[in-house]
Amino acid sequence: MFKVIFLYPRPSDPEAFKRQYVERHLPLCKAIPNSGRASYSFEPQAPSGTSEWFCIFEIEFDDRQQWQLSMMSPEAQAAQQDASTLPVQPVILLFEPQKV
């Protein structure tokens, strides 16, 4: 499995971000071919209280190669274009989880 995580900082207008993210951006992300499980959360909590992140989005692919091929699709290009219009830009983490 190959996982991509997007960590969004707090926007100046949280409600506007939520609206744009849920109504426009998530449907584009769901359309990316060959993606597996995807999930998101607003205002996650840290063990010590409030997190520095406002939104977390995770998406899985079978492997890195499948992710790379999927990112060349028109659907992924549309999601990337839309992401550039969000009021805050994420930190992006790419990794292959290892079993413990």
C-alpha cells in the first residue's frame, strides 16, 4: 500500500474552507482512478489539545507506481488544479506503511 496524507493549516475563514473542500474538492479527489480508501477530518485533536492542522485528508493506492500513474489522469489534474484555489495549501506526506 502507498499512502498520501495532506495536512492543511487553519484557514482565516474555516467555514468557507469547509464548504469549498466538501462541495467541490472532495468530489474531484474521489474521481481519481485507481485510488483506494480515502478519508478526511476537520479540526483533529492532538493528545495535548488543539492540533496545528485544521484538515487532514488521506488517500491510498496499491503502490507508488499506481499513484504516479493516477496522478497523470485528467481527474487528478482537475483535483490538483482545484487544490491550488483553496485558501491554504497543505503539507503533503508520501509513504509506504510498514507492518509492526
